[in-house]
Amino acid sequence: MEDYEYIRLITRHLSNETSPDEETLLRLWLDANPAHLLEFEALKHIWQTGTTVIDEPGFEEQAAWEKIDPLRRPRPLPLWPKILAAACGILVLCLAGWWYYGSQRQAPLQHVLASEDNRQLSLPDGSQVWLRKGAALSYPDQPGQGLRQVDLHGEAFFSTRLQPVPAFQYPDSPGHHRRHRHQFPGQRRGKHG
């Protein structure tokens, strides 16, 4: 009998799976040599003790789960990131509102009407205006930065104070504006003064 055949017979015998013919072959092999009996006993001992080693865990399962359990539970997030995110959102909204309000806000306007006679007035930037009878002029209370814009209905003469800012802008027709530095075309100072 080959070496691998007797090992197969021994494992089938120890597993209680041998047939009567295989039991006879195993008994003949054991009786043939006293060393075979010693080898069989050694393998039988390994077979019997091996199952207890496999069946017995090398650790306490419950203690291991108790160590892992706190790590498995989701920890609540700290409150300060949520508060910080909300504060940043509120700050962004406030800044956007402040910017929008500042860009949409216009200075209060002064309205002047030369109803019965020609009228002379000084604008906040120091420019002089002569309004012809029946003319109306609207302008901001305070001189702004950049463009000096007025709303004129009728005829007027402007003597602008020279500044490094642009000229006056007035509506020529709906949706179209004309810029002018010193006087309107066709108008003379002496005619209105």
C-alpha cells in the first residue's frame, strides 16, 4: 500500500466514514509493522486535539465586541461647525443686502421750477444754472462721485465748475442720454442772464 493510501484510510477511519473493506485494509496495515501502530496513534492524537484547538477561540468574544462597540456607534458632530456655518451664511446675506441697498440707493433730489420768470440757481458742486421760464430741473442734494446727472425739462444754460469729474448728463429722448460740459447747443449766456 502506498503512503498516501494509508493516510486516506486513517482520516476516513477517524471521521467514521470507512467501509468494512477499508477497515480490514487498515487493520492489515497496522498488524504488518509495530511502527505503523505508533504512527497511527500519533495521527489519532493530533486528530483529536486538533478539533479542540480549532473549536476553542483564543479570545473572549464578548470582551472583543465591547471594545469595538464604542467605535461602531456614530459620534455626534460638535455644535460649533454648524453655528459657524450659520453665522457665515447670515454674514454673506447681510453683506449682499448692504451692497444691494447701497447700489440702489439714490441721493434725494431737489426739484426747481421756473414757473413765472427766468431763474438762476447754484448746484451743490458750485455750477451755475439759468432756467428759462417754464423749465424744470431736478438734481441730487449732494454732489456725487463721478457723473453729475440732472433731469431737465425745458431750456437752461449751465456754467459748470471745472472739475476732474465728467460733464452733466441729461436725457435727450427716452432711453438716450446726452452729455454736455458747458452750455447746450443753441443757447447763450447773455440770452438767459
